[in-house]
Amino acid sequence: METLLQLKRWNTPTIYNGWEAITRRDRTRGWFNREETRDFMPDAGPMVGYAVTVVFEPSNAEHTRVPDAAKRYLEYVAGRPGPKIVIVQDLDKPEVVGSFWGEVNAGFHLALGCVGTITDGAVRDVEEMNSIGFKAIARRMCVGHAYSTPVRWNVPVEVFGCPVQPGALIHADQHGFLVIPEEDQERLLDAALFMDRNECETVIPAARMSAGKTTAEVLREIDTAGAAFRASANEHFRRETGEW
């Protein structure tokens, strides 16, 4: 829990920089949103938690006839370790018919240890959700919920072009979200902190000291700073892990 609280202090691009430095995974696909997201509570900062997954189809009234679906879904949510982020796949995408979320459902999930949601559908009651501290990253807003009933849960889902497994660790903010592979989680915080410090000590000072210098001098300093940044990272991660 302490590590998650520290991860929450940094924005998602910073966490991504650390992850990129240590992972053996493909950096170009499968671990972050490929489509644009919208953070409806950017002032709340990042959210970090473990995925609880659910699929719904608000255009289909047949799902409302399944006995106790909502009850069994909430029992699943309650039984998972927190903090939790609810990942909602909307089968009506890209059409938006209704929202899984509103003031009441957000309150239920908050009581069950959820800190927010990522849904490739819509949200509503945004002011009320914000007031209770339930963060929402979604495609857009809408006015109604239509036939908003859980169809499947605790299953792999895909939102904003990114697959998400139940229980996955997620870091999300106004930039988007990152799904962190299990093998990278232990070293992630240290890697992110190092990469942020490395930027501050090498590249950023060079960018701020261009006043009164010629273009050639500025370009030379940028090149030198970039080389120093890469060398420092190489040395650090080889020393820590034997490879980078």
C-alpha cells in the first residue's frame, strides 16, 4: 500500500518513463491506451489501483432479465483487494447509449474500496462523483443510463484499445493510463524516481541556459545533455540489474 501511495504522487508519464527503462515488454502496444481518454476529475490527480473488470451493453434490455446480476457483480467487487479501479468495457462503443456510472453507483463502489473508473463509454453525474472523491476517466458524458446492467465481470476486457486483465495494476491520470506488468511492479517506483531525477539534473538545466548563446552553442549543449542523460541511465540500470 505504501508503494501505491508513492506512485500516486507522480503523473502517469513519469511512471511510464520508469517502466520503459526496466521492462522487457513491447513499449509500443498492449500496456497503455491507444485511443484518447478524457479525465473528468483532473484536479484529483492520478489514481492507482488494481483492476476489477466488467462488461455492459446499455442498449440491450435482455441483460436486465438476468436474476441477481448486479448483486453477484458487487459481491465480486467486494471480494477483490484494494485499492480498486473499475474497468468498464461498453459493448455499444463507439455509440454511446447510456452510462454505467452515476452518483449512486459511484457511491456503492467507493464503499467497496474503489477509487475510480476507466470506461470507454460515458459517465454522468460528474459533479456528484467528484464531490465524493470517485475519479472518472471516460470517452464522454451522457444524460441517462439506459439498460445499465453488468453482463460479464472478472473477465479480460479492452478499453481505449488496451487489453486489461482482472487484478492488473493501473496508473492513470489526465494523460491516459498504464497497465503495469507484474514482473515490473517491484522496481517501478525506484526506476521512475531515478528517471525523473536524471531529467532534472541533465536535460532540463541545459534547456534553461540558452539565453545569450548562439544556435550552434545551444544545439551543442542539448546534444551533450542528451548524451549525459543516456549515459547516466545506462550506468544506473546496468548497476542495478545487470542490463537495461
